[in-house]
Amino acid sequence: MTVHDIVLEGHGIRLTPAHPDDAPAAWPLTDPALWAGMTTPWPDSVGAYADRVAQQLETPGMYAFTVRDAETAVIHGSTTFYDFAPAQGRIEIGTTWYGRAFQGGRTNPAAKLLLLQQAFDTWVLNRVALRCDARNARSARAIERLGATPEGRLRHHRIAPDGSVGDTLYFSILREEWPAVRAGLEERLRG
């Protein structure tokens, strides 16, 4: 198992490298409805969640994070970088989920601001993509609220754990858009 060493902190949250040991605190925040829209089945036990994290850690080009409160270390959820292609200057952010108590607040904009700073300011990438199941209107709205630009719909692009075939909505943020996106996220976090 390969654990990365990236820790990102700001705006009251801390992103730490995901680890199977996080499962006992993270898994109780999940449920099948919360997991809807993911391409992987809901991990139906602490052990299944730990196995999922271990699998993420074995995936090349993936950096999985546990999202925590910066002061208390209480887990809010999880997010990842994946499909990292440094030679092409691009990466994707996704497989994000937050416990219901942390949805609609500061957690997602804060986490995305930290991830985007890593991508654009530290790694000096040209493009960050985000995607979601087209049936997941909540996720699509959240991605657009971040300041990402809708790019289109990939038809029959994903198979859900229940076997249904769905479309994927793609969004992106480009390097030249980053200053305005950053300003928008910082304003949201100040408000």
C-alpha cells in the first residue's frame, strides 16, 4: 500500500492522506442514498470501507484524502485527486462525499479551494476536471457553484452499482480561470 504525504489545511479543515484506519469513523457517515451516483458500490461495512480506501491507495495517479475538521480532527468525508497526468498538465478531482451534517456548508468549498491551490499553485497544472453522474443534480450544482465550466455530457459513460447505465457530466477549471474561481471560493468562505 502506498500512502502519499500531502496534507492540506485551511478555512477550518484539514485534508490528510486517506488510510484504512479512518474507516471506523468515516463509514458511519455514509449510507446507500448518500453514495448514489458513485461508480463503486456503497461499502456496506467498516471493513468494506477500509478495503475501498486500500484500493484507492493502490491506484496509480490517485491521491485520496480524508477531510477533517482542522481543530477537532472529526471526519467530514473524503475527496481525491485522480487521473493525474503531470506531463499533460491535468488532473481530476472527484469521488467526493461528505456526511449529511457537512453538506451545504463550508466543507466542500474549503476542500476544493485547498485542492485547486495544490493543482494550480503547487503543481502548476493547466486544467482540473470534475465530473458527476448526470442523475446527481446536487453534485452538478455544487460543481458549478465552485466556478467550474460545464463542458458537456458523455452519454452512457458510467455503469452504476445497480447496473443502470448513466451519463456523465464533465466540468473544468483552466489555469486562466483559476484567479476568478479562487476569488469566488474565498468570498464564499468569508460569507
